[in-house]
Amino acid sequence: MNTQVVYALITFMIALVLYRPFATRLDHVRYTIFCLLAFVAPMSSQLFYTPSFYGIDISNLHHNYTIDRFSLMGALGSTQYQHHESQHLLQNGLLQDNIILALLTGTTITVCGILSRWDFPILYVKPEAHYMVDIAYRHVPSIFLVIAAFIHRSNQGYQEAKDNMQHQVACFLAPLLAGVFYFAGTYLFRRWHITMAASFIPATIWTLSKNPSTHSIFSQWSFYDWLACTLMITGATMMLDYFDAILNTYPYLVTNSAKQREAIQDPARAPYWLALGELVLCLSSERELNPLPIHDMQEAIKKLGHSGRSWKTMSILFPSNLRQEMCMLYAWFRLCDDLVDDADEYKEGRFALNLIRTFLDESFNGPDDDLKTCTSEAGRLAMQDPSLPFLDWDYLDAHLTSDRLAVFRCFARQAFMLCPKAANALTDAWAIDLKKKPLKTEESVKNYASLISGRFAELCTCVIMYKTGHGNWNGDDFEARDSTVLHRARATGQCLQLVNIARDIVADSHEGRCYVPLKFMRDQSIYTTLKTRRPDVVGSKVLKGYALNILGLADSLVPQGHLGINGLPFEVRDGVRAAFEIYLAIGPALREAENFPIRAKVPKSRQKMIAFSCIYGLYGLRQKSMSAIRSLVHPFGLSYYQKPNPSF
């Protein structure tokens, strides 16, 4: 086998193993289409070298494939036998070339995915950019590449060069690359470091692994030819990401039908590609897009700040279109929680809670019939955005700052895919926070955890299912909605909230809050002490005892939490499981601590180990291995080999 095939296969496998946890459905389709095209390309390699295209004599190429190999068989017998063997070797050489180019394509896609997935592609779309930027990034490179290819074709000096293959592939791909820059040049230039790195790395590897002595069309390729090929693959990959981000943010550009919008969420289905093609044809420039959705998303990400770092880290494993929706939903959740909890007086908190309830009612049911239009500047901007439902934006603008209003607009765009009951249940949890009444029993704290985090987990599940092509789970479509999955998702969120309560007993006390049930306390004076920000008076051992009791409640929900994770789509399961296990690791940290910490934390090294194990399928491997060994040693179970108790 050609050594270059071996190097190509090893490189591709290493890159694929690293990228496996991050691969999305779009990546799977992209691998299939691009690698298949690359595999069949060498079969029509004459297109690269025919005189009609660049005026190149292909006799030398066929000489490499036939005459040279023919001479190797000269001592084996008749001319007919030699000709048969040379043709057989020619076919093997072409097959190896097919494999090499397909592996190059897969490796380039993988490297590009690894480098580019850490940011949201939609944030590199600038509808408000000057029109000269559009000309400089799209039209100028496209025209330059076409002219360069034409000049090269017309230059007869290359035909007399010793290596007549030099730069020929680069010039053949130049018109194709010009088309990529015409459609997505602005995105490629704004992410130029990703574009160049994802092209240079595979091109360098393939150039260094080239073996000139082999009879392959690639043996005569220069670094520029490899770079042109990888740049073409990278450009096509990033162009697909670019239009995918626009399609997910501006679906109304191709359809206003709710059913059709559901269908285009799955890249493995034909409606997605039909919609993507329609978008490419109808969008002449990104300056035609409304900048408000992108601006709102930027404000939502800023709002997450430090408190949302763990959430953003968890969602990194999600597809980019789902990740941006989840971050915006969590930003709204955190903002509403702060509006109620951080109110200086009860009246302010009550007003904030009523504002949230009014907003939710209008988002799901529409405003009052007498509302016809909005007069404020923010209201007029919202009215001009087709992605937003019609609400009383003037009322929200009057009581919210511009950054907070942007987060509310993000939620309004998602409302059609969310369950109204779950969203309204969150307000019941915030009402409990507002009243600041003690939780009396274990059931009270479990109910609170179910309302606040359990219902939020249900909202997240609705978003996950919609954006991964599993239908709308807002409650209108009973065939798509699975109540069992949602029930287990609530248990997952409930479990995490109980762990959070156990961890933050001291931190909550410093904020004047206490979620420890009165049933756990000797007398109610302890509750008063914690509410008045004096946890040190209670004592570390007592607080740790409360935390262990609450952790016991959380442990009882762990099996349901695992079932809830297993009910999620495969592409998000690893990310949720990693976050779940990292959060559960707080329990052992609390149990092993000598004194109760202000805010128990899992060491960074432990977090990384858990995350690595989960995303690469290694978490729990030791337990699974021991279980498998026990099943081999005792195939019928331990109880089978125990002596029966004598009975009289």
C-alpha cells in the first residue's frame, strides 16, 4: 500500500477521534457529501490536465501510470500479460488516489471543525457593515481568482516547464474558490485565522508525506496545489456553517410555515437542503439582514458573564445552532431570577414578578386586542423584526433597560417552541423566593427544586428536541411530545438544584436566604439565624449535617437523572452528562471536607477528568469493566452460588 495512504489514514483517524464528541448531524452529512465527491474526483483526473482546459499534454501522466509500470513487468512474460498487469496497477493507483483525496477532505473538515466551533458563526455576520466591506471581501477576491486562472491558462510558458504539473491544480480550483468567496467571503475574511490554519495544517502534512517515487497524480503536486485543495475544502465547509447560522437565525427568509420550520431543523433531511439552497439564491448580501437578532444575542451572552461560565462550557458540546438558543434561554432565566431576588423592597420584587408574568402571557397568547402598534423606538424596532411576535414592547421598554430588553426579545423569539406550563411554573418558584417564607419539610424543598430547576430543564428539553429535528414539544403536538422524557428531565434538574442548595447554604445565608427545611433544625431560631446572615453562629458541623441530608434527597433522584439524560438526542447527551456528573461531584467534595466551606468547588483537574471521560465515553468504564468481569466469573449471579439457608 502507498505510504501516503497510510499517513493519510493515521492523520484522519487521530483528527476524527479528537473531534468525535463535537461532531453534529450537519458534520455527518458534510463528511458524506464532500468525501464522496473527493473520492470520485481522481477518476476524472483528466479534467485537471486536458489541453482544452490548460493546454497540458497528459501523455506524461499516463506514462507514469502505464509505461513505467509496464517496464517493471517486462521480465514476466508476454506483451499481452504485461499490458494486463500494467492496467491492473493503473487501477490500483487510481484507487489509492481516490482514497488519499477522500482522507484529505475528511481531515480538513475535521481540523476546520475543531478550530471553528468555539465561537458562534452568527456573531461574524455583520448586517450593519459598510457596503465597501462587502465589495472588498466578496467581489474583489472572486474577480482576482478568476482572472488569475485565466492568465495562467493563457500562459503557454507553463507548458515548457520541467514539471508541467506545477500549480495546475491550484489554478483549476481558483474559479471554484472564487465562487466560495462570492457567497461567503465576508465570513471567511472575518475568520481568516481559522480559514488559513485549517488549510495550512492539512496541506503541510500532505506535502511532507508526499513520496515522489510513487506513481500517483499527487506525487507531482506542490505545496501550493495541496494548499489550494485544502483551502477549497475549508472554504466550502465554512460557507456551509455561514449559511446554516443565517438559516437558523432568520428562518423567515425561506418560509413562514411552522411545520416547514420544524422540518428544516434536521440537516439529514431534504427540506433542510432545499431551504439552504433557497437562502443562498435569495440572499444577495448580509446587509439585507435585520441586525436586531444578532445584537440581542450578543447582549444575552454578555449578561451571562461569570455566572454563566459553567453553562457555556457545558453547551460547547452542543451544535452551534442549539448552543446559541440554550445560552439565550439561560440568560433570560438568570435575568428574571435576579430581577426578583435583587429587588430592594417587596413591592419592587412583586412588580418585577408581575412584569415577567405579563410578558409570558403575551409571548404565548398574544397581547390585548386593543393593542395595535408600538410607539417607542425599541417598540418600532421590534415591530420591524419578523422573528419577533407582536407584544406590548412599549410597556417592557418603559420598565427595562436596553440590555435587559434585548434578553427578553431573545426569549420571545423562542416562545413558540417552549412549553407555557413549564415557563409559568418558574414564576411560582420566584414567588416563593419573593415571599421569603421557610420551607418546612423535605417535600417542600423538593417541590421548590422541581419548580425552579426542574421546569427550566423541561424548557431546555423543548429547545433541544426542536433544534435537533424531533418536533415541537411546546404541548400542541402530542405525537411529538414525550411526557416520560420531560418527567425525567424535570428529575434531572431537580437533582441538580438540590445539590446546589446543599452547596450554597452558607452563601445563601450571606444573601439573607435559607432553603434548609425546618424539619432538619432543632428549633426555628436556627432558621432566623441563617436568614439574618449569621451562619458562623450555627456552626460548621451543623451546617454540614444539613447539607448531607439535602444531598441524600438528591442522591435518590440520580437514577432518574441518568434516565433523563439517556432520553435526550445522542448529539447532546455527552454534554449534559458531563455537566451532570461534574455537579454531582460536589457531593463527595462536601462529604470529604473537614469543615463546611462557604462554596464547595470541584477541583479543576477533577472537572476536566470527568468532562473528558464523559465526552469520550470513558466515564464509569471501571464500574462497567468490573461488572462485566463479575458476570463472566459468576454468570448466574452471586446468589446462585450461595448455600441455601436450612429450613426446618
